[in-house]
Amino acid sequence: MKLLEERIARDGVVKEGNVLKVDSFLNHQMDTDLFNALGKEWARLFADCPINKILTIEASGIGIACIAAQHFGVPVVFAKKSQSINLDGDVYSAKIESFTHKKIYNVIVSQKFIGPDDHILIIDDFLANGCAVLGLIEILKEAGATLEGVGIAVEKGFQKGGQELRDMGIRVESLAIVDGMDASTGKITFRPQPSHT
Amino acid sequence: MKLLEERIARDGVVKEGNVLKVDSFLNHQMDTDLFNALGKEWARLFADCPINKILTIEASGIGIACIAAQHFGVPVVFAKKSQSINLDGDVYSAKIESFTHKKIYNVIVSQKFIGPDDHILIIDDFLANGCAVLGLIEILKEAGATLEGVGIAVEKGFQKGGQELRDMGIRVESLAIVDGMDASTGKITFRPQPSHT
């Protein structure tokens, strides 16, 4: 999506170690006009899917998912990160390994909010190694829900997550795929996606 | 706000120990149509304030704040909960005591995103003891920003947070104020607010 690629090129900051900081508009300060454009594009791309609910994970996926949900007319459920598997009532849970924070945590979703009749779109801000999305997919399997696809704002195309999901037959629509970054020049290379606006 | 009070009365669940569960529409599963109505009401109530940014705190404040922001035409910044005061670059930080989770954690906001020129509306889903909001106010003071007011979805009027903030001269607009709950009957009593829709 040109609008997002241009914004990343303008306001993203490339740091050593393949770190891309987009905290001025995506995951700390949030530009809700941009989020609206992302939501509209996902609604166009997934128009043929009978999506009735969006699933995301706290924290930075929530804002994007909520604004995107307005374009689908469906509610959002967010998976909660949890030290312990507590909560009252029954929950689905999965373990996720965070490479950024070097730890493993549980994510949980109340069984009240996802079930076999649900057709789910997973939305998240970033896709790198894919651990968060794989955890959410595990939860959907436990729930017996149908995964319609995965909408990602920024995919790091040189890490394994996107390829792994696509190899599983999952439809992944990443609105910007970064294929390379150069911390010395700040240059970011995007993968061409002809079917996107 | 009648719409929110009716929704709490219908779908909220009262539990022993003054616990009000609104996770089916507010802070686990999220009804974005309802969030839109909340955002519109805050925009009406704070129409006389020169708000240029909304500040919230992860996780459950983010969805409400992002959708509300569309009615103000401003970006959102969310404070991050952090075990350690790390992050690269300079951050404002405050300590917050969580009664629900019985622990103290740091919240941080990058100094890049709040400064002396900002006129801030704080948005959050719940107000009980007020610790989260007081932490955000501390961050605004560090930043030299102006606090225009606080928008809360559900205030527990029988806990001290709301009164404490109002006694400090802060404008707090809680769209539903719960003055009492009865776990045996499920009955919830709301404080009348004639100036709200």
C-alpha cells in the first residue's frame, strides 16, 4: 500500500540489528487517519470473506484492529498477555515467545468470545518471526473457529513469519513488506505488491 | 450517557467484592459502534477545549482512545507498562499501583511525543482508585503539557479516584458513573448526569 510505504520511508527510523522504529505513527503515537486507510484497504482485500470478528493481541494491535473493525462492521477481541493462566471462567491459551523481550508469555482469550461459528480475521501491527500470529492461530484451533486471513500493517519480509504462514496456506495481507533496510543510509526496500493500492 | 448505562445494565455482570465485568463489550471483546458513540459524546462535552492529542494507557484504553480520536481529529499516544525503565531515547515515567494485580509497575511515554505545547485529553476505560490517571498526570507534568480533561467510560463512583481528581480541579467526564452494585440481585445504580446525552 503506497500510502503506508511512503509513511514508513518518511517517518520510519532504521537502526542497527534490523530494527525499524515506527513509533511516531504506528505503535506508540498512533495516526488514526492512517489506521482508517489501512482498515479500508483490508476491507477491500478481504471483501470476499465472511468475517464476523477481528482478533488481535495487546497492546499495539488494538488501535489498528478497532479502527479497521469499523470498515467490517464487526467486534474486536484482543488476546491478553498473562503471567499466569488465571481469570475467572474458561480461557483458551497459547504460549508466545517474544524475541524483542526475550521471554515466553501466555496469551489468553475468554471462551465466551470465540467459538466454532466464528470467521476470524487476525490483525496486528507487525509481523517478523510470526510467533504472535501463530499463538493466535493456536487459540482459534482450540476454539474451533475458522481463520479467514491475517492482516498485517508492516511485515519484515526478510524474517520467517510471513513465509511460514503463507506456506501453511494462510492468506496474509501485509500492507507494507520490508525486504531490506540499511541502517547506515536509512534506505528501506519494499516488496512490490501489484494487487494493493 | 443513557446508551452506555443501558448497555452496562444489560450486559455488565456484577460479582462479589464490587467487581463489575464489562468484558463482553468494553475491555476484552470490544463493540466499536459503542466506542464511536462514546467518542462523539466526549467530543461534544470537550468541544470548548483546544485538545491536540489524546493520551491513554495500555491495554484496554487504546481501542476507545483511537476511536474517540477520530471525533477530535488528533493523534493518540499510549503509555506503555514496563518492568524496567529502558527504551532507547528519553522517556517520561511514573509509577502506578495496580489494585487488581497487586503490584507496582512503571509507565513510560517517549519524550518525543508529548511536550509543553500539547493540550491533552486523557481517555481510559475505567476509573476506580484513579492510580492510572494520576500516573498519566505525573507524566504530563514532567512534559510541561496542559491537561484539558479526563474522559472515562465507566467510573466506580464509590471508589475515591473520581472525587480525588475533581477535588484537584480536573474536569472528569465519566460517561457512566456506577454509584452502587448488588451482586445478589445484579442491580446497578447510576449517578444522574443531566448534562450528558
